[in-house]
Amino acid sequence: MKNLLEGVEEILLMGPGPSCVPPEVYKALSRKTIGHLDPYFLEIMEELKEMLRKILNTGNIITIPISGTGSAGMEACFVNLVEPGDRVLVIINGVFGQRMREVATRLGANVDFLEFAWGTPVRLEDVEKKLRETSYRIAAVVHAETSTGVRNPVDEIGKMMKGNDAIYLVDTVTSLGGIEVRMDDWNIDALYSGTQKCLSCPPGLAPLSFSEKAMAKVKGRKTKVPNWYLDLTLLCEYWGRNRIYHHTAPVNMLYGLYQALYNILQEEPAKVFARHQECHEALVKGLEGMGLRMLVDKPYRLPMLNTVYSPDSVDELSVRKRLRSEFKIEIGGGLGPLAGKIWRIGLMGHTARKKNVTRFLKALKTTIGK
Ligand SMILES: Cc1ncc(COP(=O)(O)O)c(C=O)c1O
């Protein structure tokens, strides 16, 4: 019988995620599985929570990885915080803002939203006006909008949230590990992320953190959390001091995340962010040198997710296919209104290396005949 896994090739992952995984993380994933209640594993869990707090710049006790991808983190935040009829504000300028609206709507929230053109950032005056006019249970925004490459002003919105009773909920799936996230300084109450972007671990876990204010909302609910698997009060019985079985933790994935966080802290977050920025600048220079045009205005660009218009002279999908088959490089295409118009080039985590930028630019140049 043929084993398809033998045909898995090494691809330079320069799309919107997953990103390349460093050898130490692969090694961690293949370590011996031990019991999820084993005392040694409990030590690993404690250290893992501490490393997450460091990377998030938070003192929140409730800082844990959720079993599941980034979307599980999104669901976990909303399902624990929303009760039917709650007023929720979602700030949208791409796919993942839209998804937040969908998730909150399905939970019976009374969802209000502010929408901005894809590729442009959130307008702070509009957010300020909304927050002044209405009192919300939650105000939610995506830090790094992976569908467009826009960096949203999460810190500035955080300033507006100070003193507001609403829970400030932020998606850091693509930003965490590539640009700074300061959960406490930015007044963020609830946050989720994912492992497969700038943390450079395969997809499968969703770091999550809740402030005391957010936990007070959870504890004060009138109705039970409608999802047993993602109920934070139950999850905390396992991740907290009691160590009560809830579900079998994905032991080896947690080894992987442990190592990924360890790598970032060893390299030092500031240096990791600088590496992302330098690679981004080199990439933009190379793309513009070929006469290509970036989608997002310079001040709002994300270093880890670069969006560029594909030239009219080429078929954007054929270019991506050739990059994958001939050059073993994956990049992403546009979504929604940007489908067929842009490429999304990821420089996330371990992928963010100058040699990868050079390799990609050379391959693209050959492919588009510049
Ligand atoms: C900003 C953002 N939020 C949420 C998600 C959902 O994460 P996942 O695909 O890991 O479930 C993604 C995935 O690309 C994302 O980029």
C-alpha cells in the first residue's frame, strides 16, 4: 500500500499561513508522548502559560492554549462572553472581522458593526463615535487582517476603551510573534491567537488570554456557556491548580508550542520583530523594483503579510501554480473583493529570513518575466 506521506515535499511557505516550522519545533513534536495529567507534563503546562504571558505582555492568570486552530480561539472568546441579546460591536475591514460578526450573530448577540474598505485601516473617529453613542458588552477588532495585510490600531482603540464597561476583544492570530502585542498596556480584555503564523508551529492550538474583567463577565453570566468543549470555567479546572480532567490535552502539539515560544524568547521578541520588519522592507523594495504596486499604504502595512497587486499582464493563479510546482514556494491569492487581483505574501516567523525573500523575488521575476 502506498504511503502518501512519503510524497510530502518541503515547500517554502510564504502564504497567509501556515508558515515554515523550524527544526527544533519538529523535534519537540516528535518527543515521547506522556500522560496529560503526568506530573512532568503539568510542569510543562505551567511554563507554557508563563511563556505565553511574556509574549502577550500580560499578567492575566487565565492565559492558556485552546485545543483547536485560531477559529477555536475566536469561538472560545465569543461563546464565553456573549449571551443572547448582548450588544456587540465588531470592527470590520476584511474576512476575519466578518467572521467575528458571524460568530457573534450565531450566538444570538445583537451585532452592530463598523465596516471599512478592504485594504484600508480602521478610522478611529468612527470607532470613537460608536463607543460614545452606544454601550456595548463587547467591542471586537482584528489586529493583523490577514485577508488584506492591514495593521489595525489596536493600541489606539485600547486607549478609547479605558473606563468603558465593554470587553475589548482582539484577534492576534497573525500578529502574535511578528509585531508587538501588549495586552495589558492596550487595555485588551480578551484575546486569541493561532500557532501556525508568526509562532511557527503547525496549526492546532489557539493561545487565549482573559483579563480579570473578562473573567468577571464569564462568572456573572445569567445563562450557561452554550458550548461545553470551550467553556473557560471548565477548561480552567484543568489548566488551573485543580488539574481536573476536561478533555485529553493534545500533548505533542503543546510540546510544539512550548518550543516555538521558547525559540522566540531565546531570540528575544524585539529582535524577532526587527527580523520581520527587515524582511518586509527587502520584499517591498524587490516587488516595487519589478514595477509592482502594494495594496496597503505604507503606514498601515503588516510586515508578516504583504499584499501586492498582480500585474495585468499575467494570470495571477497561473503564477501561484508555477511558483508552487517549479520553485516549491507557496504564496496566497486574494479573498472576497480582492480575489484574482492580489497576492498575499507571508513572512511569518521562521519564514521571515532574508534568504527566503531573495529566493522568492528571483522566482517571481522569472515567473512573471520581469
Ligand atoms: C486574523 C485571523 N483570524 C482568525 C483566523 C482563523 O484561524 P484558523 O484558520 O487557524 O482557524 C485566521 C486564519 O488565517 C486569521 O488570519
